[in-house]
Amino acid sequence: MNTEEQDFTDPRVLRKKAEEQLKRKQGGENRLKETDVKKLLHELQVHQIELEMQNEELRQAYVSAEEALKKYTLMYDFAPLGYFTLDSDGNICDLNFTGAEMLGDKRVSLASVKFRLFVSEESHAEFDYFFHKVFTTGAKESCELTIGYVNNPLRFVYAEGIVTGDDNRCLLSVVDISSFIISKHP
């Protein structure tokens, strides 16, 4: 069996072959001096300590990242306004709990649904203009809409959106302003 046909994924075979190669290499060379062995052992010990220190730093960074993820997930999910991520066709890619509540359904049920379905007919033109402008200008845009669906009451909302650069998605924040509109117009 030649070297190309051997299975080096088996740790025992790999170890055996490595030891054979080491013996062949050492056969032609002088044996290591005791001082060389001590230097080599020292270098290995220092390297081991460096790796342990790096590993501890990585563990601490992981813990910090997990804490930040938890913090920002809570801030996103339980924010007092609706957050939506829409693709360029207006489909809901992601949303928070407040956004799902505004639309009157569960988050999982709203994934891939067109946001425009929840915009009242009176607000379709305003939403279409806003959505087109967000994607063409690349700047933050805003509008006021009326949203609602089937058995859910209509809500007056203020929406702001901006398109992210790389994935070409609209980040949309929606604030329910119904109480302000109703108090202005008794």
C-alpha cells in the first residue's frame, strides 16, 4: 500500500506514520543535546501558556457577546414600537412582538407576508410612494398610514424606513399614533 492510499484520517495510523518519519529524520542527524531539549521544552511550555491565555480571552469575549445578544434581543423584541424588516418586494422578513401585535397576528404567521396587505386601501398610494422612495433615494423616509386587517381595528401609524446597504432590505419602524389622532379630532 503506498502513501497515497493510506487513511490519514485515522489518528492511530497518522501517529504511527509520523513516528516512523521522525525516526528516519533523526537517524541521519546527531541526537539533540540536553540544552536543546530544555530550550525546546521551555518554548513548548511558554506556547502552551499563551494558548491558555488566548483561550481564556476567547471565553470572556464569548460571554460578552452572549450578554450583548441577550440585551439587544430584549430591546428589539419588546420595544414599544413595531420593528419590521422588509425585502424589496415588501415581504416581511422579520419583525418584533410589538409589530406582530400591531398587525394582529403571531410573528411566525407573518413571515413572508406582504406588509401592504395590512395597509388600508386609503393609505395604499401613500405607502407605495413611501416604499418606492425609500429604495430609490437610499435615505430615511417617513409617512403616516392607516393599518389594520380583517377583525383588527384600524390604527393610525407613523412609519420611518431606511434601506440597508448590503442586503437591500428596508428597516421599518412603526409607531401607533392612534391616541394622538383621536384626541386631536374628538
